[in-house]
Amino acid sequence: MRLTELSPRWCAEYNAPPDAKQGVSFLCPHCKVTRLAIFFAPTICGREPVDIKLVHKQQILSDQDPQHVGHLADEHVGRIVWTRVNGETFDTLTLQPSIDASAWGCWHGHITNGGVQ
């Protein structure tokens, strides 16, 4: 399956300019209902990476469910867990390590060269 088949969108922290690309949001490959949002470094737009703690706080204050962000190990909370290895488009994006949203009944897998495994 390709990332482009999962309605991908670039995402960024609140109040970022429209061209900010600090992460990617896409439909869960498992259920194709839940959207997963993954923030990475280095960003595509040149902005600083997102502060995950701040994003979660803003989501809670705006009554959004913060559980759409893939699993973060406790020692990494507040930091970006995913590294953008390469790619500046949905067709070429590679992120490491794996994305694990299985705690919420969703997908656990990899995005490599725009492919979703």
C-alpha cells in the first residue's frame, strides 16, 4: 500500500504558517477510519521540530483526542521520536523507527519510500 492511498496531509504545530511541514497525518492502514499524526525531524519546511507535550496540551484544551499520535516511549515524551530519513513528498517519505499505534487498536508498521508496510 502507498501512503498516497491513505489521504495524507502535512501537519504542523498550532499557529504555524500554511506551508509548514513538521509531520504527516494519514488514515490508519488497518482501519482506514482513524487518522494518525506523526511528527518528525528534520522537518521539511526548515522549522524547528514540534514539541509533543505542547501539541498534546493544545489538543486537550481544544477538546481534541490526543490519542491519534503514535505511541511515544516515556523517555522520549516531549521529543520527536521519528526521524525523517529521506523524502520531501508523500511518494518518497521514509520515517524511522516503526510507527506503533497498536495500543489504540490501530496499525503498527513502517513508512519507507512512500510505501506503507
